[in-house]
Amino acid sequence: MTTELEFRSLEDIDWRLDDGADGTFEGLACRYGVIDSYGTTFHPKAFRKGLKGQYALLFMHSPYQPVGTFSAEERDDGLYISGRYDDTTAGRDARTMARSGSASELSVGFVRTDLPDWEKLSQMSDEDREATLANIKGARLVEVSQITARMAAVPGSKLKTVRSALGDLYEQVDAPTLPEPAAAPAGDRRMAARRRRAALLRLGS
């Protein structure tokens, strides 16, 4: 099962800042049932376990730059957050950038909890494995970050391919290597997109 911290961003995330001086915000941090910038889809109640207490609002996923706190709850269409910016230089700057539009998007940091172990994944057909990796049905929320405008469509500083990550594990246990997937038919964009989605996900031990 993976323990890798992953990040997902969506364009057109809806969140709102207060117009007063209290520095509060609220909005939708993760929408269910749509394909995100990594080609994966969060399913309803994906974060159903462990949503308790306060989380850190970070800037660009840096644990060294918290800018506020928030609580989270699941609704039918996605994961909603509400919170307050810190009354610090970083918090005030982040709020200013959110209001100006220079850093006005959100991205979630999470750990998947729905994946089988690597051995079971390696035994799946290419199609079943890709479907498993592309559909997120269980995850543990770690943080939400405010990110630079238009960064939501960029994969960011990720990730080994599934094949590379599994290969590292196979070398450790002298297990057989994962077979190469069959080449997608010429012109089949849907199949090619699915292959790219699988390549952008990382599995760890």
C-alpha cells in the first residue's frame, strides 16, 4: 500500500474570502466525480475517515510556510473547507495574493488508503491496474495549499512512474518485473490518456 504524499489540484475551484478584517475563507477544495490534473478521479466519501480537528493551510505545499488553519467536511459533491488566515506576515501576504488573483487556487495534499499492496497490483491486468490507480476511493487528508494561479493544471514536482516504483520494490525482494503494457492503438487518445494517468502515479512500500 502506498504511503506517498500526493497532491491534486483542480482548475475552477470555488472558494471565498471574507471582505472584512477577520481573515476567514471557505470553499470547495476537492470536487468529486471529475478528472483532475493528474488524470485521476476522487469518488464521493473518499475522505470519509479521519476528518477531525484543524488542518494547516500551507503555501505551495511547503510545510515550512503555513499561512492559516481550517476544518474540513465532506458533502455530496466534494471536500469543503472553512478556516482563517494566520495573523502573520505570511498569512497576510497569502490573503493578499488570493484576493489579487496571483495565488488564488487550492490543492489538496493526501495519502491514498484504498490501494492493495504492490504484489496484488502487479498481478492485475493493465486495464484493471490502471482503473484502480485512476479512481481514488479512499484517502487521508494531510493539508490543503494555496497555490500560484494556473499551477493547478501542472503535475508539479512529482513522481516516479508506477513501473519505476514497483521495479524498485521488485529488486528488493527478487520478484518478477511488471510486464510492459500493450501499446495503445494509433489514434486512440482515450487509451493513451489512461496510460499517462497511470505513469503519473507513484507507489511506495
